[in-house]
Amino acid sequence: MKHSNIIILILMVLLILPIVSAKTGHMNLLTISGPNLTDGGVADLYLEVKPGRGSIYIDSYPLTKLDTQISTRFANEVACDFLKKDCSKYDFFYKIRAEASIVGGPSAGAGITILTISVLSDLKMNEEAIITGSINSGGLIGPVGGIEGKVNAAIDNGFTTIIIPKWQSSINTSKIQERGLDEKITIVKAKNLEEALFHFTGKDFSKKQINVSVSKEYTRIMASVAETLCQRSESILANINDTNSSIRAIADNFLNRSEIAKNTTNHYSRASYCFSASLRLRNIEFSKKGETELQIIYDELKDQISSVENEVDNINFTSLSELETYMIVKERLTEARNYFDNIEYDNISSSSLAYTKERFFSAVAWSAFFELNSREINLNEEHLRESCINKIGEAEDRVNYIEIYLPEFVEDIKKQVDDARYKYELKEYALCLFKASRAKAEANILLTGLSIKQEDMRPVLLEKLEAIRNILVEQESKGFFPLLGYSYYEYSNSLIDHDLVSSLTFAEYSLELSRLDMYFPINDGFNFHIQNELLLTFILGFIAGVLVITFVSLRRKS
């Protein structure tokens, strides 16, 4: 009898082993249906997370739209970024069950993100709350279609907290008033994940307002780079007599902006303005030169570019700041090289030669950042390769998504992704990571434009800048100073009043390039880490093994 009880216990333990490490969760999604896609409905979303290799599986009935499948991948990525969690160690199984309604991809994004966060964090969900909204970079919740039908469906199905995007156009709440449900039902406008998560989990994810503490060493080097580039502009200007051309007027405008940036200690912005001025001024200068003079400059540049390329390619970087500096310098060198290689020696384009010379000089100027001290991380080739291919995948997901709605705007981003993949094939993984990050950022700009109205773009941009500030503060607490992330953040702020689109562009660049550390382990000596789920599985397996040995021993004794 005792032996049979032991056998039963062993079997129970062995049966439990495959499921003990799984985490599960459920929430409802709002859907739309009908001939005009105005009738709301409710679907069930289930999630199971198991130890794995980062795969995402979607089981839906009825079949979801293609954008829902891609949106699920976005939502998963945003959730993992939000928690700063390495999700390559898990497999995600999403299951959607609806009636005849359509589960539209964009509107499911916020809900899928919230459920993923709650399951990974072991947080209990408020089943009386429901949300509709797209998910955008920075964790912002974007507007969706069919909002009135969805809100009415939520009311009909007994939900008491209905969360909609902050930037959603006004909705008609007459149905709530007619049924006398005002006191029972709360419609919440949430701008980001932090606000929405509070209503679902009761946990406050908001962050304290802490200013970014700019590295003194970064400030010193950036100020020096800016001064170098601005002195160059003044030097070129001294050799030019042309005062009436439109190109000169543009250059003067950039120089004026550089002075404003200098007075406000926005050193990156100043450097950028002076570089832009130098391009125009050099173009004017070279347009006055004869063929022989241009050929002499061409020959000098040829040797200079080759020499610096060799130096940069032989640099072994061990810190995040060195990696970022390499990305900046290498990208500028590559651009200078591409322009240079397209110049015909017997028919030199003065404008192309001018651009090549100034782009090359900017690469040399930025190489000063190789001196910036930073915490060491493990930057071996395998980590760079993995980060590169992962970022390409993220960018391609967004390209596929945009192609559904804005196919005419996606070609340039596709070329950037192809360029990143080409760098991957050449094993230039650092440059691949940089180019793929930029491509993903530009795709995010289109995704933001897809859901946000023009009049809401500025407040949305301010929210993105707030999200960047939080990331920069978080990075500083870990001993990192994101060189690229902060530089683009500063530049975005300087552009917001006179060029909203460019400001949004650099904000997206900053969001993408402020957390590069997540792809690389820190060199702090020997670290051993095991997932809690795997540890529990190991313990139960060990117990099962002990029971088996005990059972066999008892059988032998009897």
C-alpha cells in the first residue's frame, strides 16, 4: 500500500513538471463588426508564457486580420521593453476567441501589451476593466476606430471601467446617461501604459520626476566637437565673397541658430547647425573652383578617407560609449565614402566633393568621443550579431505593418532595412545595429502619424520626450550615459518650436538608441543567473528523483 502511494506521488510530480513553470492570464478585448464596422463586441484574449526561445504563437478564431498578428508582436516587444525583461528566454502563446466580430490589429495593441506585462509580472487583472487603443513607441496609447460602438459593447457586457486613448476624439456618452449608468461606469482617457496599468492592476508604475544628470565628460567633449565644427564654418565663411545667394542665406540661418544653441548650452544642436552651415558654405566655395583645383582636393581626400577608415576599423571597443562613437564615426565615414566613390575624376561635381569633405571632417571631429569613459560591457561579435539581427526583425515587422495602410510611404524604410541586412552579411554588425535602429525609428514615426491627428502631434511628442527622459535617468542609475540617446533628445527639444516633424524624428531615434545596453551583458566578473521557473522545475525534478530512488530502495529491501 505504501509503495503504491509513493508511485502515485511520483506520477503526480512528474505530471506537474511540464506546467509548473507556465504563467497564464486572461482579459477581454473590444471588437467591431457590421457592414460599416460600427457595431461593437467583446473577445477573449488568453496568454500562456513558458520558458523557451522567444517565439510568439497566435491562435485565433475567427481568423484575425494580418495587422493583428503583427500588432501582437509589437505589443509583446513593448511589454518586454517596459519591464526591461529579456523575453528571448520565454515562448508566448496568445489565444483570441471572438464571435463574428473583427479583432482589428491596432486597437488590440494596448490590451495585448497590458496582459503581457501582467502575466510576466504575476499581477492580478481587474476583470471589470477593458481597454481599446493602439500601442506606440514610448508606451503611448494611440486612438482607434469604431470607438462609440466599442464603448457601447463594453457597457452591454457589464464592464465598469472603460479605458480609451487620451487623444481619442470626443465620444457620445448619451447611452450611459439614458440608462442612468453614470455612477456605475467610468470612462478613463489614458495617455500611456503607466496610466492604463494602474486601472487594471492597481499598481502604480509612474516614475518620479527626476532631471537628467548630464555627464560632465560628455559635456566637455560635445562642447569641443561643436566648437571645432563651428570654427570650421567661420573659416569657410571667411573665404567666400558671395552674400546674395539663397544657399548663403540658408547657411546664415544655420549659423544664427548655432549661436542660440551656444547660449543655451545645447552643444549637440550647435554642432549640427554648424555642420549644416558648412555644407552650404563649402558648396559655394567649391562652385568657384576650377577642375584642377577640385582634382587636387579629390586626391587629398582619397588618402585621408582611406587612412581614417583603417584606423577606425582597427579599434577594439569594450564600452557602450565606444560602440556608439564607432557607430557615429563609421556611419559618417561610410556616407563620405559612398559620395566620394560616385564622383567622376574627369568631371568632378563640386557639390558632391563639398559634401564628401564636410561629412568626412564631421567623422573625424566625432572620433573625439572615443575618449569618453563608460562602464564596460561584453561587446563580442556574437552579441553584436544577435542584436543586429533582432533589430532587423523589429524593423521588418513595422515595415510589414505600415505596408498594409501606407504602402506608398514605406519604400525608403525598406531600403534602410536592406542596407542594414547588407551590413549584416558583411559582418559589420555594429553598423547594422545602428542602421536597423534608425529604420525602426522612422517606421515608428509613420505609425505615430497613422493614429495621431495633426493637432495632437505636439502633446504626443512631449509625452515621448518625457518617456525618453525617464529612460535616460534609468540608464544613468545603471552607470551608463547614452551618448546617442541624449544627443538626439537634446536636438529634438531644440527643434520642437520650428520643425515638429524633425523633432519627432530625433525623438524616435533617441527612443531607439537610448537602451542599447539591453543587448549586451555587463562585465562585472562572473555572474550566474537562473530563471525562477527553471529553478522550480529543477527542484521538483530533484524531488521526483529522490522519490524514485527511495521507492527502488524500499522494493529491494522488501
